[in-house]
Amino acid sequence: MRKMIVAGNWKMNMNLEEGLSFAKSVNQYFNDKPAAKAEVILCTPFIHLDGVGQILKNSKVALGAQNCASEPSGAYTGEISAGMIKSTGAKYVIIGHSERRTYYHEDDALLNKKTTLAISSGLKVIFCCGEVKEERESARHFDVVKRQLIDGLFPLSATEIENIVIAYEPVWAIGTGLTASPEQAQEMHHYIRGLVQEKYGKQCAEEMTILYGGSCKPSNASEIFSKPDVDGGLIGGASLKKEDFAAIVEAI
Ligand code: PGA
């Protein structure tokens, strides 16, 4: 059965104290409730990983990071390796978020290197893809996503790909309040699943979790999640408010 996931991406928000106290309250909320239909993940900044990892020990809520280095260890001042992330108890890492592609010029080859390394360090990867506004307006969105997957993800072996969750995040919908319509999300998710099937076969495609991200909120989550190829969400802004995040998880 395909796994449903709702992952919160805190981005560069909250100092250490705020983050720990927020994680405590989110954790308590989900652990007091019957198991959610989706796996809940908190993707925190690096400085929170260790502390939030302690809070989430034996919890139903999983921990993730938002990026990792492209090298395993050594003289790379300021970098954090996949192995270091894994040692905090984290299970996931986001790779290829559009903010990393745009502001830090991370290209498909680099993202593939990071992804391979993260998997070999024992992490699961939430691999992001998605087109910018002009690409959608000029009807190039399918080609763009296809290239991102073929160059960034599909060099992975059939065994490695089992550690991947794909997140489709149209860049024009991230943090803008604009959301892809449920039909637009379904259309792209269906297309992505077809690409996975072409490369890795039917079973892999059926089992691949494909998340939607981009201004997902309590008011639109149920409709988007009701689509057959949408298996949950990657949530930015709304993951910083416990009630909103909880409502999105419950929308599954
Ligand atoms: P948003 O961000 O929910 O604030 O649009 C989603 C993301 O960037 O993962």
C-alpha cells in the first residue's frame, strides 16, 4: 500500500527555544490522538535537529532535515553531512527544494549527488520538483519536471529509488497564496507516476508517494488530497501553526 505523508517544512524560521517548544506541542498533539492516516514529519533547520530528535524519540512523528552536503565529510566549512543528520535520529531529508535550486543554484547533477549520498547514509529523501510561472504559462511544465526527474532522480538504482518520496511543488504556488487546482495537481502527479513507471516499472510507480506542496492550507487540503495520485503534502507556512498543520494532517 502507498504511504501517505504530511511533512512540515519549517524553512528558516524559529530560534532554538521557539522550535523546541513548538515541536513539543506538535508532538504531544499527535501522540495524544489515534494514529493519523499519514506519517507526520517535521523538517527543521539543522540547529533544531538534535533537540527535536530527543523530543520525537519513540514518537509517531518523524524528523527530517531540509538540505544536506554533497560530500560525505571533510574540509567543507559550514556544511552539514547526511551522516551527521542521520546521527540526530532524523529519518528524512528534503533535497531539491525550489528555494535551494533558485537561491543557491543547485542543479540536477548536484541534487543527484546529494540524493545518492543521503540514501547511502540511511536517510529517506523527499525529492522536490516543479516549474516556475513562466514555464507553466508557456506550457513547458511537463518538460521541466521530466528533466528534473530524469537528471536529478532517475540515475538512482531500483533499490535506491525505494527510499524516495517525490514532492511536486509548482514554484508559483510556494508561499504565494496561489495553489495549483486539485485538477492541475492530479494531472502532474499522474504524469510523474507515469515517468516513474517507465523507468522503474509498475510496482515502484504504484508504491511511490507523491506529495503536493505550495500554499497548502486547511481550506484546500481535503480537495487536493482527495485526488488519486496525491499522497499528502509538503507544507511550508501552514506547518508553523499547530492548528493549521493538524487540520491538514486530518484532511488526509
Ligand atoms: P508553502 O511552502 O506551503 O509556504 O507554500 C511549501 C514549501 O515550500 O515546501
